[in-house]
Amino acid sequence: MHKIPVGVLGATGMVGQQYIALLNQHPWFEVRYVAASPRSAGKPYEEAVRGRWHLSRGYAPGVGSLVVADANDVDAAVAAQKRGECAFVFSALEMAKDEIKALEEAYAAAGIPVVSNASAHRWTEDVPMLIAEVNPDHADIIPLQQKNRGWSKGFIAVKPNCSIQSYMTPLWALMQAGYEVRRLFITTLQAVSGAGYPGVASLDIIDNVVPYIGGEEEKSEQEPRKILGHIEGSKIVPSDSPGISAHCNRVPVIDGHTACVSLEFGAKKPSLDEIKQIWQRFRAFPQEAQLPFAPEQPIIVREEADRPQPRKDRDADKAMAVTVGRLRPCNLFDIRFVGLSHNTVRGAAGGGILNAELLKVKGYL
Ligand code: NAP
């Protein structure tokens, strides 16, 4: 099969490196274009990441010799598109929010679709914020987004914050089975890789917990409502429920965000056994539409009293599954459980790749 040539913006960063590594031998996509800050621009990729490659996996030999472009130079990406080297880009840029917003729009306006990890466009009304297993139908706003803005080929689709991945799919599985979820009380224990590199100073995080991650509680409380919303006219209208209260903490774990969740149902309440069955049976895609990065079992239920744990569970099913455990009654709400997912794979690059696969099968890429 002829592979689709793709670009990675922010290819030298924490998430960008995950993209480069995960796309090595991807059956549909091949990295042919890499871009980062002016500090890295002009260097071969292998030189730009020398001494700061964070992963145990490597990258495809062809990527090391690609010359890093300046991500601010949209014309360079357009020229690469004309040469057949960049049909669309994954955006893993870390810059001021307004700068990312304008830059991603410039790529889309120039005819290059953007599948983004950045938060800049998560609240833009005509931009879908996708978890492929939960709200794939939101991708159908793309033609309206293009019409609104006069874009012919380009568009922007984003993924949500990495911390909500650990409980959104379990939550959605219960809702899809017919159970209303009224309120959630969530405490997250978030890995240091979530802050990029170098992230939190080692002296601030070793032997410590930092009970504050700027903006993260607001994102955890608001983003689920957009994902659970619906398309009306040319906007995505967020759902007005569930009510969510979140505490977000940075903990000395390298990869893997954990969430301790208390959940209140509406009038109809499933038993603990029913909940386990709903989670175990949940499948997002029909067999024939299986996407290469989709986990075979999107929600893995662990029965051991002390699981999930980041080191033991974050890599489950290509590091794309959510692992849940400690399901038990809650004294204040109805149930409580612990959810865990890999933040730089499922919560970032892997989630972005899965979204791109979804957009391809839907005919947008
Ligand atoms: P990072 O490690 O700091 O990497 C940032 C990337 O952006 C690098 O490639 C950097 O290039 C490039 N960059 C920085 N300033 C730039 C500029 N002025 N112009 C062009 N490029 C510039 O950050 P990260 O953790 O990978 O995060 C990337 C994005 O993903 C962020 O928007 C973040 O919020 C989001 N995200 C991260 C996670 C996670 O778990 N880490 C999860 C979900 C979403 P140089 O190397 O040349 O400086």
C-alpha cells in the first residue's frame, strides 16, 4: 500500500519524539517532514535530537537525515506538500497559546490539515476535540469548519488533555449502556512527562508531590463536556453534565496518569458486576473498521486490589488501553474506581495517530 506522507510539527519535543517513534513502520502513514523551533531548524533530525532523545525505541532510518524545518514557516510545509512529502501534519508544538492558534490556522488555510495535541483550539466551537472511541461523529463538523472559514482542503482537529483519557472511555461506556452520570469527583496523579522536557525540576519532584498543575483542573472539568456535546448548526455545543470537581497533582512517575474517581449515577444504578461487564465488553469500532492504533480491548479491568499501577499497566495494549481497577462502592457517591492511561502515548501522540486513522477512514485525510 502506498503510504500517506506526513509531517510532525514540534518533532523534537517530548510528544513529537513519541510521534516519530510510533509512526516508525505505521501501515498507513510515513514521516517525510519534520519541523520545530528556529533553534533546531536547518539541522538533520538526528543532530537536532542528539543528547535529548527520551525514548528507548528508535526512529526509522530515513527520519534521522530529514532536515528540520522551522515550524513557523508555513510556506516550507506547502512546498513539501507540493513535492508529495507532507499531506497533513501532526502538531505537537509548545508555544504561547495565541501563537499556536494562529499557526495551526495558517497551516489549515494553506491547505494542510492539522491533527493537533495542543490545547489552543480545544474550545474553538467548530473544531472537533476527538477521542476516537467516544465521539467519532464530531469529526463530521469538518466540512462546516472548512465552509465557515473558506478553507478548501485544510482543517483542524484536536485531541483533549492527557489527564482525562484515564476516565473518559470508562465513563462513556457506562453512558452508552444507558446509565446517566450526574457527578464525578476526580483526583489525578499525573506523570512528569506530561509537562514536556525538562518539565518540573528534579529537586521539586523527587520525594515530593506538587498539588498544582496550571490550568489542568479547569481542562479536566470542562473538556469532557465538549466531548459529550453535540453538533448544532456549525458548532459543537457542550453537554451541561456531568458536574465534575477535579484535583490535579504532579507525582514522581515518568509516564502514566492515574485518576481516582468517585461517580454518581442518575436514578438507574448498575451493580458492580454489570459495570465490569460493560467495561470488558466495550468495543469502539466494528471489527471491519479496526484502526491500526485502536486497542483491541479499550478498557482493561484488573481485579487485583493494588492495580492499576503506572509501571505495570501503562503499556497495556500498545499503551493505548485504559486500565481500570479498585471498583467498589462509594460512601458519598455511588461507585469509585481508579483509571490509568499512558499520557504521552494514549494521551498524546498515540491518541493523535488514532484520530488521524479515524479521519482517514471517514474520508477527511
Ligand atoms: P516540549 O517537549 O517542550 O516540545 C515542544 C516542541 O515545540 C519542540 O519540538 C520545540 O522545538 C517546539 N517549539 C518550541 N518553541 C517553538 C517556536 N517558537 N516555534 C516553533 N516550534 C517551537 O513539549 P511537549 O510536552 O512535547 O508538548 C507538545 C504539545 O503537546 C504541547 O502543546 C502540550 O500541551 C501538548 N501535550 C503534551 C502532553 C504530554 O504528555 N507531554 C500530552 C498532551 C498534550 P525545539 O526542540 O527546537 O525547541
